[in-house]
Amino acid sequence: MTNIYDLNITDTEYAKLIAQGYDPNLEHQLLELGESLDEARKLARVVGLTKDKAPETEEEWEEFMAVLGH
């Protein structure tokens, strides 16, 4: 059974993140391991952006760097 977690984001934000490979279960697991909400979300997004392939286009790299905060 899939658990439902309050991610403190809108449905629109969630849909955008899912399209980018974001995994809310990974974020929740990171929170359980003691990561802050911001760090857990950032790490889950980095994994989502790179799990299938490394960023290739300029736009993909810009998005990746934005997630890292650079």
C-alpha cells in the first residue's frame, strides 16, 4: 500500500516534479534518516534529474544547477 505524505507543495508543483523524476518516497525516507526538509527535497530532485541519464542540454544543466543552488 502506498502511503500519503504532506509534502507542503501544490498539486501543480508536485506534477512538475514527478515529470522530472522526483520520488516523494525517497524524500520521506531521507526525512526519516534525519535530513532537513529542504535537503531531502533537494537530494530527491537531484536523484530524479540524474537517475536515467546525466544532464545533456544547456537547459537540463541549468535546471540541475538550480536544484543544487548554484
